[in-house]
Amino acid sequence: RYRLGTCAYRLASSILATRDLTQLMAPYMEDLVARTRESVFLAILDREARLVTYADRIDSPQAVRYSAPVGAMRPLYCSAAGLVLLAFQEEAWRERYLKSVTIKALTTDTVTNKAAIRANLAKIRQEGVSISIGEAVAEVAGIAAPIFEPDGSVSAALLIGAPADRFRKELPKLRSIILDVARTASGVAGTD
């Protein structure tokens, strides 16, 4: 005889929780796409795998755009969503991660120096957004902001992804918009 173990139940619970979050965040993602005309993702921290996973996405209506499938995973140390999620974890977890992770350059622009990553994480906590230009995927840029739970914890983020050239031109506008929408979305995160 075979039985499902506790890991299977934890996985099912995690999937259901993510589905609830995707439903809650859908209007905010739609607002971001309408205001920026860029691709938008809901990114979730996978603490066990120590990666960020795209739980939902809405592609840009523009012909030239960034797109990645739902379920795609990125490292925490170089992707915009990964960095913002890492920045807002408790210090002990963040330090364990940084001490144990093997950092590999995914592009020529990937930051691999742990001291530089730590400095960037402090800046992200101060500014409330993470920006990655060509660090995880060449010629692609992203800006991410955390979604805060009522207890102040962060396990999800909103991400705007775009071709790097267009992103650079629109960065001030994208920063303002994502901060505005993420603050509003944080007010509904964790509610029933």
C-alpha cells in the first residue's frame, strides 16, 4: 500500500495558497499592464528551493516584449524579483542563503561579488524596489516591488519585465507606478 505523506499535503497547500494569491493580485497586475504596456509577473519565493517562481503573468500588448512561462524559476541573487524577495527576508535567512549559494554568472552583467550583492540588498530595502538590467537574461530588464503581508513579511512580489533599451527610457515612470500598485496590493495581501 502507498499513502501520501506530509510533503504531498504541504505541496497541495502551497499550490492552493498561490492560486488564492494569483486571484487577489490579478486586478493589480492588469492595472500595471494598462499603465505601463509592459509584461507583468507575480513572483513567489520558494524558500526550500531558494529560487523565485513566476506564479502568474500578463504579457505586454506590444509586439516586442519580454515573456517567460508561468512556473519559470530564477535565482534570487540576480533577478529583479529574486533580489526584492531576498532583500525583504529576515536577516538570518538572507545571510544563510548568501553564505551557502553558489553564484554563477548567467550573463556578462550578472553581479557575482557577494559584498556587492549585500550592498544592493540594503539599497533595495531602503528604496522599496529592485532593478535588474541584463543580469538574469541578456537584453532584458525588470523592476520588482514587494507585496507585504499584514505581519510585515514578504513572500511575493510584482515584477515588470521589458526589453532593456525600452526599460531604461521608461525607468522613472515604471518605478513610480510599481511602487504605487505594490503598496495598494499589499493592503489586500493576506486578507480573506
